[in-house]
Amino acid sequence: MNKLSRLVLLASILSVAGLPGCAISHISHSDVVTKTQPSKSAIEKWQAMRFGLFIHFGAYADLAGVWQGKEIEKLGEQIQRHADISQEDYQQVVKKFNPSNFDADAVVKLAKQAGMRYIVLTTKHHDGFSLFDSQHTDFDIVDYTPYKKDLLQQLSQATKRHGLKLGIYYSTPDWHFNAPHPERDPADGKISVFGKVSKANEDFQVAQLEELMTNYGEIVEVFFDMGEPTLAQSKRFREVVKKHQPNALINGRIMNDQGDFLTMPDNHVPDSPITSYPWETPGTFYHTWGYKSWVKGLPLAQQIGVQVRKLSDIASMGGNFLLNIGPKGDGSILAYEKEVLQGVGRWVDTNQEAIFNTGLNPFLKLDWGQVSTKGNNLYLHIHQWPKDNQLVVPGLVNAVVSAATLAASAPQLTLSQINGDTVIDLSNVAKDPYLTIIKLNYGGNLAIIPEHATANSQGQITLAGSRATKHGKYGKQSYRSMLKDFYRSWYLDVPTPGTYQVTISYQMKYAEKDFILAAGDNELIFSLNGKGKKVETAGAFDGNETITGKEKLAGNFRTTVVGELTFSAAGIQKLLLKQGQPFELMASTKDFKAQDQRYRTLNLEIADIKLIRSP
């Protein structure tokens, strides 16, 4: 079979692969099957919202990230933990909490202006203080503070008035309930965010969930967080939600595989679409979620661009984006955060066609950005403007009918289709300051040839490490069920069947680690040796603060022959680099940490993998 015939055959296979709005069937990203699923309608309505506002608010905002004159690092909403504030002292803080400038209508209008469809409020955070009127404790905003009003009720009524949906965040850890001696994390000695839930605390939480599910109208999402409930407790929490709000989707942080959707690690965007579960990424502007007076954000235009691109990434990968604000202690919204949301909203207003009710990115690695789909349209999200103004869409088999920006009355763009690439001339396009989107209309059923490596004149195939697609292992057993780089994949065009010698150039900090290369039914098992300086341990989990930098390996790459792979047929095929030993998603912290932590993630830097036909 010649190359053209192989490509046509592959295009035919991809065109019926079964993903909504695209032609490539992506690998499942989880080995776990949820025992009970919400209705398809409820999931689709939740996914259709796409963009929401997260609000982290509580008495901790009054402290503004400062305790006894000292700026406290890490998460502002966890200042009681990080400054080790006693219960007695923290209760005095709560008693003075008076968010008299909180304006529910203004908050909802701002969210709507930003293009958001729902709002999730922290009704009770780890400190145990409730922003609603609870009959089961006086440690709430009505009974314990001079404010004396139910803040959640105000938000509930405002969302109804302005046509947005309401969700609630509810913390499983409760430092107030477990006072005066809350459980401490042995890893750092601080108050634990993964404490066990006592029977008394379980009953209290169920009672509060009953209130939240019955007193505030329709709830679209319940966002549990942290803690380590038992399977029976997670089931009980789920039951009380579903009893009163059967259409509310519950996030995976209810633990023990009882959630309806995945909550990604904070600010995380997967490298490829996730199709095994609905999912949501919570995001924020800084390293904190609750208000801290001394934290500075990026310059305004830069911050708007960051959040627009994040929305683009998440929408193209099939997720929901829950973007956070942290009001000041008096309830007012920071001017900076308001201006960021307004800037994002102006962009969404122009480009919403490419964000809402769209299908997944059908391409693999694109140097310039993302793609979303709808009907016979591809929406090209240009994150990186091509230097020569020529935007290359690789592997598109379909004939292109037209291409234009989403701006009003945009002229048609000049394009050409040569050697399997569609090239669009952007020379006369007015560049959006945050992100330009091109709407490309095509004919027929979508068919795409995936990006792939080919053999050179000596018969050698080189797979660049930078061109790998990273795949996570995701689940809902625990907060830690989010392994972001569990295996990687490439496509390659095998010119002739036979046996190929495999060489890898890499860097690794471990002394030794096992890996598997797999293509079809063929597997190559091997070990690599590294610098031997890294000992992988499972440390304290704080809440996934944003990591601003990543340590780079110094020195040269090592190159070694790892064995041979045999291909029984020619043509474009997928190659996987996998972990050489299993790593399971455990509900228990103890069981999770008992595993070999080297295999939580690939933790391997690859320059390239080379395959050459053996004589």
C-alpha cells in the first residue's frame, strides 16, 4: 500500500472515530468507572455552562494575609493554618467580620458581564465558619458576626434575578468543629487539611448539607474540598445532595469515587482532551484564593490575556473553567479583579461562538494554539502568532470553504491547501490584543491526518520529546487522584514492516526507573539510569498552590539503546511511553504514600527517541 493510500485509509478511520465535533478518538484518561452516573441531560447542561465565577470569601479576608504584623505566605484562606492561629484568637477575628459592602447584584452582574454562566461560593471553608444561616451552629455569619445577614441567600436571589446558576463549595475539614485540638499533618506539623471525619462531624455536615440543598433554590454544582472521609461518609454526603438536588453535579473531591465530575489540579490544563469524565479547572489570579492585601497580580492587560488563553485551552479540551475572585473583608471586589473580568468579558462577547457548545480539539500538538469545533467549522485559537503571518493547519483532509475572524464584518482570508497542510494568510488580519480566533468552514465529514514523524533518507525515524502528547491518569478516589504526566504518545509513519532498534536521549534525576515502549501489541520493557540525586516523596498537600517555576536538569542528555520494537505492518501508528510499574489512585493517604512515588509521574526529560530498521 503506497503512502497516499495509507493516508486516505487513515482519514476514513479517523472520520468515524466517534468524538463529538472531531475525528480522532482520544485515549481514555482514567481506569476508574463511576458507580452511579447523573443523567446525560444534567451533564450536558452543566458542561454547556463552560465558564463560571468562583468566590473565596470568609472572615479570613479581614486579615488580608497578615497576622500580628507579619505577611503570611501561602494560601490566604488557610491563614489560620499557616500562621498557626489558635481557635480563641481566630474566633475574635470572626466576631468582627462585617462585609457591609457586599453587593450580591453587583457580583452577579460582573460575572454575567464576564461571560460567565454560574457562580460557586465558599459557603464554609476549612475554618468552619459558615456564610449562611445554619440552625446547627452559631459559628455562622448571622449568629456570630455584626453583619447578621445570610450572604448565601442574597447571592441565591441575585443569581435568579439575573439568570445565572448557583453552586456551593463546602469544606470537609472543619477546624472549628474539631477544636480546640484539630488534627495536625505529620509532614509539617500544621493543622491538617486531610483530617479524618468523626461521626459527630459527619452528622453535622449532613445536617448543614440538608440546609444548603433545601433553603437556596436550585443548586447546579456542589464543590467538596480536601479532608479524608470514608467510603460510607462520601456515599452519605452524596445521598443527601442527590435526595434534594438530583440534577446538581458533585465534584470528585467528595472522594471515594462518589463524584460526578473531575476537579483538575488548580490552574491545570491537560495536554489533550479528557473524554472519560466531565471535568472542571478552578483557576485564580495569584498563588492565593482568599484576599491578601500584599499580593500583586500581573499587569492588567497581561492578566486578561492569561485568563483568556486559559479559557481557550479548557474549552478546547472539553472542560469547564471556574475563575476565582477573593473579595476584601468588607465584601467589596478589588478594582483589579473587576477590571480583569470585564476585559475577559469583552473578549468573550466577540468570541463566544468558539467557546460555548463546542466540540473538542481534534488535532495533536499545534505550535500556535488550540482548536474548538461546531458543525462544519473549526475555530482556530491563535495563542502564538506565526512570525511570517502564515498559519499552518496540519493534516486537514477536507476542502476548506471559507476562513475569517470572528470580528463583525470580517473579510474572507486568503488560503491554500498544499501537501496535506492548510495555510491561511494572516497578513491583513487585525490582531486581537488577547487572542485572535479564525473561523474555518470545511466540507464533508471531518478527517485529519495526525502529526507524525517520518523516516529520513537513512531510514531513521526521530520522535522529538517536545512533540509528545502528555496523558494524565485521573480519578475521583481522593484529592491526589490527578497524575498529570502518566504516559506520553507520538505518531510515526513506519515505512516498512520489520524490527527497529530504539535509542533514547534523556535526562532523569532518579538513580534508576523502569519504562515501557508500546506500539500495537508490541512492548519493549527497559530501565534507565539517571543522576541518582532525586528521592521522590509524597509531601504535605496544601491545596495545589500555583507553581511559578520548574527546576531544570543541568548537564548533557544521556543516549542509550534500549532494545527493539517489531512492527507487523507499515503505515501511521501510535507509540506510547508508559510507566514501567503500576501506580494506583488510592483513597487513603497512607496507601497512596506507601507506593513507589517515582511512578506518580514520568519525571523524564526526553530530547528524542530514534528508531532505525535493524539489518
